[in-house]
Amino acid sequence: VTLEGFELRVLHVPLVSPFTTSFGTESVREVIVVRALTSDGDGWGEIVTQASPLYSSEYTRGAWDVSLRWLMPALLDRRTVAPHEVAEILEPFVGHRMAKAGLELAVTDAALRTDGMALGTYLGAVHDRVPSGVSVGIQRDAAALVDVVGGYLDEGYARIKIKIKPGRDVADTAAVRDAFGAIGLQVDANSAYTLADIETLAELDRFDLLLIEQPLQEDDIVDHATLAARVRTPICLDESITSLKAATDALALRSASIINIKAGRVGGYLEAVRIHDLCRAAGIPVWCGGMLETGIGRAANAALAALPGFTLPGDVSASNRFYLRDIVTEPALLEDGHVRVPTGPGLGIEIDPVALEDMTVAREILRR
Ligand code: OSB
Ligand code: MG
């Protein structure tokens, strides 16, 4: 596409209920929406950073600054850019993968809308809908957790993931397993443990979990291998997998037997596909993670999760799991435990301009 500029917005999107993980509680999703302005029309993307650098080193103001000061100017300098060229143009700038991913998605959406091709087709999707899992935050107590999980199971979610942290792990997991029997159940620690907690983590073995997600720190690639050899439950990495190279290394070290792929964390949907291809060839199951995406990222995640190696249900929930009001006109719905892969050109969604404007708290345009 021929780039004419970019528009960035910070949105504050209210959550239906607070979302608590081992690293904190959110009640409003602060997120950056990108609009690529091209000679053939607009393309939309989403930068999935959060307000604070607690999940990763990236955060709203950092992504905003690096995008305006470095990433967008580099793309605008090139003028004509194809989706697969975005990552190589941005390669000299270290890190900031979520910012890069959001810009790449906006350029990709614009290019695919111009060509009339759906993102799923472009990425290699082989399904028209994907099983929908749900990520459940830490609740007041185990009884409240059982209530909330019961509600999601009644809605038809295909798999439950509960957030854990030290002191809220074995008993919470036991309560959910006892209440609901043989459901697909997994836990996510968001790096809250160390190898000193190996006994606690091994206690989770008796619950037949699908996996334990990211028990240790982002750079604990060797410690995760040590842990994986000492527990029966499969270890899945999220935070640690920042690129194709990181995934290659984790597989070589046997740090994980399952990988959560998030396009934002790895620098874009094209890098996500490369990690999928690597894992598929290695026989490692992958699933699509989430970052409380708006309808933009949610549509893109459904497309990614429809690739053949995504053999476990992802955190690709309906929009109403997090939001009363989305910024797209047709928010993702749960249908028989699945979310549909959009088929229209590009992301296959349309922006609701009124909702977008209502939730915008900052806006800036850079033109070439
Ligand atoms: O670790 O997967 C995670 C949300 C924000 C940051 C990190 C994570 C999450 C989730 C929610 O678990 C996933 C979703 O449903 O969007
Ligand atoms: Mg996670």
C-alpha cells in the first residue's frame, strides 16, 4: 500500500468486571488503536500494551512514544510498503514488539482490504470457526471462582483457564475440578513462581490439567526446562516466547511442550505464523493467547487460531466476556462454544465510529 500517514488513539474501554492476575487488577482496558491512512483507504490495528509494564516491559506511553518517534516515521519514509516488509523495516529498532505488531496489522488490513482478501486466507486458516476458551481472573475466594466458572461453562465455553498465584493455586484449582469434573482446565501463573516453589507446582499434577502456563520468569528458559522435567503437567510458555528465535531455543531446551502464541508479544501476526509453522513441524501443540483485545485484535486472533497447528482451544472468547460495548459493529459472539473466523476483506470487521470516539482519550496523526 501507499502510506499517507498513521492515526494513533489511546482508548479506555470499561471491563464488565475487574480482571485480576498475579500481577494486578484492571477495570478499564487501556489500549492503542492504529489507523493506517493509505491512498486506497484505511487499515486498522491494535497495540495490545497495557497501562503499566507488568506483563511485559511494554506499556501504553512507551508504545505511543516509540511509534510516533521511530516506527511510524520509518514506515512513512518507505512510502510504499507490503505487509511482509513491515517487520524488516522496523527490525533495527530493538524490542517494542507489541507496537510493531499493531502497526503491521494496520498495514496488513489496509493491503488486504485493497486486494479483497480475508486475513484468515492470507495467514493460512483452515477452519471457519475456532473453539473458544476463557481466561478467568483470580476471584475473592474459591467459592466465588466456582460461581464465575460455572457461568462461563453455562455459556458454552470449550475450555477454562484460571489465573493462579502463590497462596491461590492448589485450593482454587481443586475447587474448580471438584465442582465441574472432567472439563478442559488449565492454569496461568504469569511468572509468579520460582524453582523454590517446585513442590507446590508438582501438587497441581493431581488435577489432570491441560497445562501450566508461564510459572516462572520471562527469561527463566533453563529453569522452565528443569521444572518441566520434574512435573507431569505439561509446561506452556507465554511471556518467554517473544520471537521465532525464542521459540526455537525453548523447544531445543525442552522448556515447554506447548506454546501460547500471541501476535502482539512476538511482533506481529506474520511472526506468529512462523512460530506456528515451527511448532507444527516439531509436533508441539500451540494455542492462541489473548490480551483483552477489542474487536480489531479479536477478529485477527480468530483468523490466526484457525491455522492447522492450533490444536488446543485459545483465549479467543466472545467480546462480551470483557466488554459491554465494543468498537466494532459486529463483536465476536460465542456460538456453540466457538467464535467465527471473519470472512470479509482484511480483518472482516467494521469500526463503529461513535463507540471509537466515545472511548478515545488521546489522539495523534502523523502524515508523511
Ligand atoms: O497471560 O494470557 C495472559 C491478559 C492480559 C495479559 C496477559 C494475559 C491475559 C489473559 C487474558 O489471560 C486473555 C484474554 O482472554 O484476552
Ligand atoms: Mg498467559
